[in-house]
Amino acid sequence: MAIQLQDWFCLKAGRDNFKPSNIQDSELILCHYQLVTDEILSSIEQRFAGKEPVKMLLYGDWGVGKTHTINHIRWWLEQRRNDYPASVVMIEIGDITKSTRFNSIVQPFMNKMGLATLIRLVHDYMSSVGGVIEGLKSADVSPRVAEAFNKMLIAPPGQTPPQVVQIAFDYLEGETKLPGVAATMGFGPPLTESVDLYSVLLAIGVMHRKVHGHQLIFVADEATRLEAVDTDEATQAHWVNANKLIFDDKNKTFGFIYTISGKRRDLPQAIFEPQLQNRLGDNAFEMKNLEPADVNSFLNGLRDAFVDRTRVEQLVGDGTISAADYSWDQYPFTAGGRNEFVDHFGRAQENAKPRDITNKLNDVAFVAAKSSRRLIDSADLRRARM
């Protein structure tokens, strides 16, 4: 019979191995506890206390836990909606080249929300303020953007939208190749300027706040790809200006969180130019690789969340697991195996990231199971080339 880590190491229902899921496990803080609770979540609380939108940057090595953290932020806000009313729209940044402009951010956010949701939002906003164009322009939304959103009123909510409304959606996404009929429908030149593309997010944020009574927080995951735009001066300036508008104190409407893989000194200017650093202030948070004590804590968190202790100790009781070698504090390792596993990441600090640790934990667990050992020992680590 094929080896199943779930059965061999008494994992709880729904757990196939030792890897956490960003969605399923979003309520867990398995590492970086102090940073997440005392700094990142505290920053969010402080923003709400001052009635300001959430704006921050999370950075650190690939696999260090940034995506898990933003999923935890979303979960945290959902659990405290009465005290911290907000909705989160999250995307992963796609392919970026040196000529890619800010519409590459706007487009996936709009697609994530969907045309049907935006049509409903525009109608509800119209009911609240009496005039879409006037209301949005008074909130500093550019006129072309306000007029394009106004065209969505043509589509009754819940029905198939006419062509002009689909064109309006594409236009607001920053599409540069619209059908020839677009000009006769009142659409001007494509939205290419940073202020107009920023205005699309601003308009959505304004309408959301008016209709739902709370802020919308856009989350763009994996901005590492923005390194490409730094090679073109004009494109870099375009991104810098868009991000200045987002992070400026004048934007009191919508929140924005970037995550990016990299060291502080290597972050793209498009997202971390000196003026952007100034606007972010203390809200740029570095998520560092784990120290040995943190690796131990991370392993403990995984064990407590993923392993059925009662089943383990039943196996200890019937002799399947050696009582002399077993300790819940060390599980699923022997004491020697746990120490050597942690020491490995102490020596290879560049690999001491949650993703690498869980990958190696699954590797050594498989090696132990294949050798019919219920506890991972030092020999299993060597067989797994640690």
C-alpha cells in the first residue's frame, strides 16, 4: 500500500501533509508572531483609530510567509468586521515587462470584482448620491473615469449588459484596443496616464465606501515583477506617480497593500522610491528568515494545528511508537532528529523560510515512513540529504 503521511503521522482530517494552506489556515499565525500581532495588525488598528485607509508594504525572501500574512489580515478583518469594517480584494500580480503600465494592476482588480458587481455598485451609488458623474468628480475622480462608470447605469443589474457597458468595463481596465464603435459611444482616448488609472481604483473605493459604509482594501501580491519597469525611465516614473497617489495622505478612501520578495536594498524604485518610502513611513514591514528558536516555534505550531495528539498517544500506548523515544514536545521527531533538523536551518539561514521548512519536513517524514519508522530521526535527515 502506498505511504500516506496523513495516516502514518496521525494528521487531522483534511490534512494530507505538513504544508499549511494560505486559505484553509489563514487564521493561524505559525511564525513571525510578534511582527504580525504587534506591528502589522497594530498598524491596521492605528489606521482605523485615525479613520485612515490601510496602506502598507510587506517584503522579504520568497517563501517567508508574506502571502500567508495577507490572508491572515483578510481573515482578521472578517472576524472583526464590526470594529474594523473593511472588504479585501486580493490579486497576484501577473507578467510585467519594462513597458507595462499601472493598468496591469487595475485590470486584475476589476476582473476579480467582476462586471456584474460593478454594475450593481454603480446603481446603488446612484441611488445614494443622485448623480454618478457629479459624485465621483467631487471626490477627485478624473472626468473620463467618472463618465465611463456612469455608462454602467445603462445595464439593469442582473441582466446581460449591452455592448456599451462591456466597452466601459474594458476602457476602465486600461484596454488600449477598443472596438471602432467605442468612439461613437462617447469614449475618449484610452486610459494610459497614471492619474486616470489611479482614478479607477479611487472611483471604486468612493462608491464602495458610500454604498457599504466601509473601506475597500486592494492587495497586490508578489510585486517582485516590478523590477522589470525600473529598466525604463518613463515607465518607472509612471508607476512611481501611481503609487504616490495611492500612498499619499490625500487618498483617504481606499487601502492598498503590496507584498514583494526581496531585501530592502533591492526593492524596485517603482514601489520603493524615496518619496514612496516617505509616504509609507513605518508601514513597510520586513519578514525575515527564521532564527533557530523561530524554527522550533514554527514546528510546534504545525504539530499543534495539524496532528491528532490523541491518536499519536494511542500508538505510544500500544507500542507502535516507542515510548522511550517519544515526546510530544519533539513530535514527529526523536529528540536528536528535531535538534539536527533545526540546526540544519540555523546553518543554512538563507533557507530558513516556512516554505522550505515544510518542504523538508515532508521529505524527511516520507523517508521515515518508507523505513517503517514512526518518529523521524537523524538517519532520516541524512537520507533526505540534509
